[in-house]
Amino acid sequence: MCTSLVAAARLRAQGGEPRSFAIRGAKVVPVGSAPVEDATVVVSRGVITAIGTNLTIPADAWVIDGKGLVVYPGLIDGFTDVGLAPAQSGGAPSGAGGGGQQAPVSRGPEDRPLTTPWRNAADEVNPSDPKIESWRAAGFTTTISAPKGGIFPGQAAVLDLGGERPGDFVVKEPAAIPVSLQTSGGFRNFPSSLMGSIAYVRQVWLDTNWSTQADGAYEKNRRGTERPKYDRTETTLAQALGKHAVVLIPGNTSLQIRRALQLAAEWKLNAVLYGGQMGYEVAPEIAAKKMAVLVDLKWPEAEKDADPEAVPSLRTLRFRDRAPSSAAALEKAGVKFAFYSRGIATAKDILPAVKKAIDAGLSPEAALRALTLSPAEIFGVADVTGSIEKGKIANLVVTDGDLFDKKTKVKMVFVDGRKYEVREPIRPSEPPKGDLTGKWKLTYTTPEGDEESTADLSMATDGTLSGTVSSHRGTGNVFSGYLSGDKFSFMITLPINGSPTDVSFTGTFDGKTMKGSISAMGYTFDFTGTKPSHASLAGGAQ
Amino acid sequence: MRAWTNVAAALVAVVMGGTAICAAENAPSAILIRNATILTVSHGTIEKGDVLIKDGKIAAVGTSVKAPADAQVIDAAGQFVTPGIIDCHSHIAIDGNVNEASVSVSSMANIADVLNSDDIAIFRDLAGGVTVANVLHGSANSIGGQTIVIKLRWGQPADKLPFEGAKPGIKFALGENPKRSNFRAPGAPDRYPATRMGVEATIRGAFTEAKDYKRSWDDYDKKVAAGEKNVIPPQRNLKLDPLVEVLEGKRYVHAHCYREDEILMLLRVAKEFGFKVQTLQHVLEGYKVADEIAAAGAGASTFSDWWAYKVEAYDAIPYNAALMMQRGVLVSVNSDDAAEATHLNQEAAKSMLYGGMSHDDALKMVTLNPAIQLGIEKRVGSIDVGKDADLVIYNHDPMSAYAVVQKTLIDGRVYFDRDKEIAGRGALEQEKKELLAKEKKAAEKKSDEEKKGEKKPEEKKPEEKKPEEKPKPPQAEGVQGGAQ
């Protein structure tokens, strides 16, 4: 089966897939210029080639009737980890040598705690990340994705959310150097306090500048001079700064924002603030420093299952009430800002969060700009993306109405000129009969012979399924899964020769055994799922 | 206690909301406090006296002071005016951990980086008459973080808290805390140092390193001055920079200590390396070595009657302050604690009982003496013409247990006004109630929507959207597939 699947994937990528489209008769909202009714957008080989009302549609273009549809630039998520492989384990201190599995105790800045700036998002793209599809389905074509974890977690890249291979995703690298001021946790590792973290970051910038200066001087005068040491942190940071990556500095409350403004000025960096949720108090101060802001869309809210006796302070209550008005305050103060989803787990919650900001006074135009052109400008890619303009990357989102209207649905998305359908999430219609939770052995016969997989499923009370399916082909996270009555259905995405491929499992469950079919790339074959005893599972699929 | 906490919590919001800040910013350029008993600290008590404040400074002190026509008049008949209380040992207004406890020399950490203007303790201490605090790193390390003197300008952003021009400091600590006697985790290896000998060695080691570092910079400067090209500068070291400043007399040492032996040890080490210990903090056995402390010119900042909470505090006596003062040591009484700081006036007054200290000397221990210890006595610490108008108005003599702060002024602005704060409570309680009700309503609405959303799928049969849809060949319109 493997060979045939690969062949099919190639066929689709090379020949079967159209590379030229014309969306005809739609409302086009280009951002940066006025919306146009009844317009046509032509895209070809990944770029926008024409926009207008009386266009001649090229003969090779696949025409899409845009009547009743609205075309927006693809949305950009200003700071996330969508599209990246799960973070490396550890990530704690590692010195110039690095690589040690067990993180040693960090005794000071020289041990480079929580520091991995050499990690580059562009090198960690994972086309099978299930979040890619859900973000696309919410209208996002582009992300600024960064590795997670640590004070210097690594370098962020601008990614387009579509492609066959990891390299297809990368629009710009490095785009940013995110910095956090986290502590090591506990008292044994440096830094164990906020002031220690700040001192550490300050020392790293000093070291980075020194390294550049020292290396330059040493090259001119090698004999008779003590050799400056090699340090991976200094070297990679100097390189990224040299490529004009912006530095992301955290600041959510007024206290943190003001501190970030001071630190950015002290460190003389091309810095961008992230957080910004108390912008309603300090927007004019941010404007005075001409600092751009990434606004966190995970608005503060009451803790779930909080102690009902513990009444929060008035300041906390005000923060929860006013945080969504921060974007409006930034707009009013003339601050350049973009939105980001980093704390939001599911893509469908992102636009409703933007809507909260609009309800709190943000103009819809500014909201759209903060999801398109502004992040493109902040990360230095506005020349190629962020708006619908001739020559820019064909990143488009097509909806059936106003983007911020609750009823509006995203109909299709273009990423780098490739068209993606938006699949409706599937929900069970009937209460589930039985429980699919547990480890399953799935057996089936492919054209290559007998195979088996292990499914580790967990079912919610409404029948929704999650979990993983593993075989020698890899492991996929279950999505769009449910058990409705005795009918089950779930999907996984597996990388087959670098190309993410959907595999669906459907059938009936008699309370004990699953019987049904597996479909992938046009092939279908029957399978049986049984719950093996622990002993037989141990020697099974893996 | 509980009622007080509520008041304070409610008050947070007043100021953070901006009303008090505005009030302060619109402070009149002249204020006349009239008819009060003025405890100047520097030159005795003035009965039925007046203090005139102009542009944040004390412009006149005496009886029958003439004020400009537009001056705001505060009638303080029957009340007492003192200089603002100065707390020489505080840990308020710090964001995050007070200790960078991972290393025993944490001089790279700087309290100035993490001042927290939102800390409610600022307000509470202000309500206790405190106007200036020496905000210190904790005592976990032989050489702790850099420290800063602040004014308690509640409602102002963090960068407006530092006392302008006050010399920065650094925290040292001796004895049980830096050797982690009372903080050992079972199974975990001990952090070095684990003995008083080790603490001494750690301090010596750090200053030896700092001297070497300073020399490497001096050499570099010389080479550059001589016109040498392509000289690699020494690498800046944020741990050693502040120690060089200590050696150069640009930074004060505030050393946490208890036992006589460790006090003498530090004074010896300081002499050897050529720096001065500005203050010995806690210094509960100071009465045993008062002559040596006085000879070294170190100040002593101690507790009134707080002891026996650990072995090294067993030999403490409440006469410590009075005894040290009798031997010529400059003594202050500090809080080390946000709650203790709200009644530092009473802490000072205890020395009138234990040791027979005079009323004025006792008051000095929380005003002029800590000002001298922090090198800010030209600006604050007494009621003298030209000094900052940092003043407290009490309803009784502050050395009395009945004294309650009525107003606290900093730079001639009223930052705490008891009557106004109490009057403002109702509105804040109301706002809080309304916000809680709003949140509750929103949560209910959301939960309703979610319930509706759950019913939705009944309208749709899953069969309508078959996940096993096969890729179709491209068509002119409604193309399927893409590059998934």
C-alpha cells in the first residue's frame, strides 16, 4: 500500500491539483484599501495576479462562483506554536555544549538556564499537527509560530499553514526572538526569582554584544590575544538579531507593560510587546514609546471552580471586565497592534474573542487589520502578505458573510494559492451505545498484506472521541471522532512520505467489537477492532 | 484585623482607579498645616505650631507662619505632626520572589527591576505613617541582590517610587539564613555555604573576584587610552559590577546579622577589602559589640522586642537599641514586615520602656536616624525648612499607643487621608458588587448558549457529512481536496 499511496500523493501534488483560480463576483475586503463589491480575484501559482471588477479570467483558471461570498486576506495569528512539533523534553539548562538529557543544576547566568535560542521554528514544522487544519478552518492561513518553553525558547518563524513538506510552510525565518521572564521553579536553580530572570536576560544581551565585538577584535589580532570562548547562545542570538528578528518581550498588566517598555529602551532592541491586556490603562504610554503590541486574545476570566468564598479584589474584577477594551484603547492611542491566540486551545474560540474586543469599542476595520496587515508589518512580511494586493502571496479566506458575525461560516481558505475546503466539525446525533474508551487492536489487510494498529481511545459522555492511533506508519491524533448510537467514525492524519494524509475509520460497534472500514487516499479496506487482554497487547502492534 | 483588611482591599481600587492619583497631581502648590504640636525631631517640639509647604518642600516651620492667600489650610488643632516614618528594612513592593535563592552570591539581581507599585502593602504602610522604605532583597544569600530606597507614592507607577538620588545598596546576610540552616530539603544536597566559615569564605571569594574584575577593566582602559587597537574588552559581569561599586563607595552594604561573632567577622572582612558596612540589620547581639560597631561607623537597624524565633535570635534583648545608642551607635528600628511597618512609631516607643530612652531619641529611631543610615538626611528625617514635605499627622503623640495616622504627605501631597478613604469605601463596595453581578450574568448566558449548542447536532445527521469522502477529480467549480 505504501508505494501506491505515495504515488497518489505525488500525482495530486504535481498534476491533479489546480494552481490557478478565479473567485468571481464576490465582495473583496483587501485591507489597506476600500472593499470592492462584485469583484474578481485571480490567483496563480501561489500569488495574487489580479483583483478588479471587469477582469478577463485566464483560460486555465478554475472559476469559483463568489456570489454571496466575502474574500478577506488570510488571517494571521501573531504568536502561537501551531504547526510545530511538540516541544523537546527538558529544555532546561544546557551550556555551550548542550545536548545533555538530564538538565544540570543551574548556578548562574553562565550555565544558560532555560535557554535554547538555536531552536528555530522553521526547523520544527510538523505538517501533521492537527491544529493546522483547525486553524485554517477558522480562517487562519499564517502564523508566527515559536518553540515553547524557557526564557529564550528559540526563534519564531512566519509560517503559511499549508504544504506538503515542512519547508513549504516557511515564509520567513527568523521572524522573532521571544523572551519570557519565567523562573526555574523552586529555589535550587538560577533564576528562581523574577529579578533573577531579568538580570539573566540583561546579562545575555550584554554577552551577545560582547561576543560580536570580541570576535571582531580577535579576528584582527589573533596572535598574542586570549581567544574569546565559543557560546552557542551568544552566536545564535547575534545571528538572529543580525537578520532583524524582532524581540518579543512580555507585558500584560500595567506594571509589566511599563517594565517592558523600560527594559526594551535599556536593551536598545527592536522590541515588540506581547500580552497587552491592560492596554486600557497604559495605551498612551505605549504609543509614546512607539512600541508595537501583540494582544493576547485569551481574556482574563473568573477561574473555573474557584473557591466561592474567595472574592477577588476590585482590581482583578476591573481587569476581567476591561481587558477586552485594551485593543480599542490601543487603536485610539495610535499603537500598532496585532492579535495572537497563544493561550487559546481551540481555533474556533479565536474570532469570538476578537468579537469581544469589538464589543468593547474596537472598530471592525482595526480588528481585521490586527489579524492581517498589522502582524505582517510587525514581523517584516507586509511586502508579501497581509492584504489582498497584486503580487502578494495568495493567502485568502472566503466566508459567507462578515468575518466577525457569529453566524458567518468560513467556506474555503487559500494558502499559497492552494485551496482548502473547510470541514464541518462532526458531532454525534444520538447518545452513544457502549463505551469505546480503552486500548484497541485494529486488524486489516492492505494491498501489502496483513497489518495492525493500536487505537488508544477516550470517549466523552456525549460520544465524542479523542486519542491516538499508532502503527508502524506512525501515530496520529484522533479528530472528528464520535460514537453516535452504534455508529462510530474518527479520523487521523498520518505523514506518508512527508505528506499529511487523512485516514478515516467508520463502522458499527456492537458493544464489544468494532467492525467497519478504513479509507485513505481513495483506498478502502475492512477492519476489525477488538480489546485485547494486556498480555496480547504487549506483543502486538508496536 | 479583618475589618481593616477589607478597608484596605477596598481602598486599593480607589487609587488604582485614578481618583487619588488625580487628587495628588492636582495638589495645591502651597499647604499650611496649622495649630499642631510639631515634633521636628531636629530642634524640639513646637506647640501650636504651623508648617508651610511650598512646591513639595517645607517652606516654613514655627508659630504664626504666614501663608500665601491660595494656600490650602489643614487645621490640625490638637494633633501631632512628625516627619514621615522611614523603614530601614522592608520587603514591600517587590514583584516575584524576595530572594534569588539559587546562588549564594546573587548580586546580579536588582530590586529596582521588580518594584511593584500595585502592592497593597504600600498603602497599608502609608496608612501607618511610613513615607520612605529601604526595600531589600531577602537574606538567603551571603551576598544578596541590589536594594533601593523608595518613597511610598501609592498610585504612581513603579518608576516613580525610587527616592531620587538615594544611594543604592546591596544586601548581605550572615548566619543561619545564608547557610540555609532552617531551609534544608530532605534528600537534597546542601547549597554551599553550610557554615559561618563558608559564609565568610563566600564573601571573601566574591570580593577577590570583584577586585580582579576591576583590575581587568583598569588594564583595558589603560590600553585603550594608550591607543592600542583591537583590544578585547573584559566581559561585563552583572554579578561583579555592584561589588566593584561597593569597593568604590558608590553602593551601601546592608548586612543582615545576629550573632556577635559574625558581626565582628564582617567588620574585619570589610576593613581588609576596604569597604564600609553602612548598616547592620537586625543585629540582635549588637549590644555585646556596640563599641566595635561604633568604631567601624556602621549603623545598626534593629527590632524592638522580637526574638527567639530561631537559635541565633536567642540572645536578643529588648534593651538592644537603647544600649547600642548609649555606646554611640547610630540606631534605627525597622519592620522587616509589612504589618509591623504600620506601627513603627510604637516599635520605637518601646525603647522608652526598655532602656529608658528619651521620647525624642525614640522618635529619631524611625525618622532622622534611618535617614542618616540611608544617606538621605539632607532631604528627609526631620521637619526643617528646605526638606521634602514628607509629614504625618497623628491624632495623638506618635509615641502613644492611641496614636492613629490621620494624614500622610509625601512631597507635599496628601497620599493618605483617613477620612476620605473611609468615606470612599461605599462606592467601591458598590462597584465590586456590580462587577461580580455582571460576571455572574455573563457566565449564566454562556452556559445557556452552550446548552443550546449541545442540542444543535440533533438537527444534523452525521451521515450528511461523511468523513470517508473520497477525493474527487478536480472540477471547474467546487474543487475538492487541495493539498491536504
